[in-house]
Amino acid sequence: MRITVFGAAGNVGSRVVAEALARGHHVTAVVRDAARAAGRVPAGAELRTGDAGNAQDVAAASAGQDVVIGATRPAPGSEGELVAMARALLAGAEESGVRLLLVGGAGNLTVPGSEGRTAVADDPAFVPAAWRPIALACTEQLAVCRAAGADADWTYLSPPALLEPGVRTGTYRLGADELLVDAAGASAVSMEDLAVALLDEAERPRHRRARFTVAY
């Protein structure tokens, strides 16, 4: 497959690039600042500059590709960029007729046992006050996807409550709209295994125009 990754120098994006390369895919790694990519984007990817918030940049980088992956994460204080980027990624991918896989947030999942009434973003046990702005931005991000026209081909991946660098085990559980927790109440997956789940979805689509989540 030919895959374009926006946010390729980030924590999640760089792992997505590495996973895709390991599977033999051709990867175009898109970053805003090529200088920042040094040592962060895995060797073997085709590097290019572009802005995930610019629909024309997205269309240009996705032309002739099979999948576009958005793995961008704004700096604290700029959380609203997520919504603008979602719109641009959807518009650019639709223009080039390419499927979009978007890495989102956990805040728009529902809390287990709440019967779908409580969002993770509203539960301080999962989302401390400092994380709430990004959690709310991710809720808007998902809403943008769900409001997209019928021609938009998107999939939204919500991580669990805890997403950190770790090891690649190749294993995970799948969920839909409720936060996945283990027997001890923990909700976590490594960034490496999130990349595994994302590439599995790219290769074998199961959640078109839908959101899914993963955890151990």
C-alpha cells in the first residue's frame, strides 16, 4: 500500500511510520518542519513538508495514495487546531479520493458502567483537569468526522485513557464507543500497539465511517 502520514515526526506518527515500513508499505511522511524530522522520522520513508490544516496540502500529499493517516497533536494552548485539521484532512482526502484514518482522543468515549451517559472527558478519574482541553477538542474532532458528507471515507481511532511509549506486543482488544478497561480498571495501550491496530485497520478495513477504540 501507499500510505501518507501527517504528524510523522510526533510520538504516535513516528511509530505509525515505523510499523507501516516494517510491513513493507511505501510511506510518505509529512511534517510541518523538515528540520524537526531529523532523528524522529524512521529511515525509509519519503519525507515531505505540508500542513495538516491546509486542505490543498492534504490533497497534494494524498494524491495517488491508498490511505492517509492523521496523527497530529497540537501543543498545549492550541487544542482548537485539531478541529481545523480534521476538516482539512477530510476535505483533502475526499478531493483525492483516499481513505482517511484519524488518530483521535479517548475523551469522547463513554465511561464503563455509565450506560453511555458519561463521557470520559467528564470523569476526572480518567481525565485530569490539565487534560480536559485536549479531550474536549477531540470530542469536536469526532463530531466533524460524523458530520462529513457521504463521500468522505473516514475512520476514527480513539486510544484508551493511557497512551505511552512502550513495547510492541502485537496484541490488543477492540471496542466501539465505550472506554476499554481491564480487570483492575486500567485503560492503556502502548503507542507501538496503537500503531499496530491502526495499520491492521488500514490493511483490513472494519470500521469505515465509524469510530473504534483499542486497549489491552
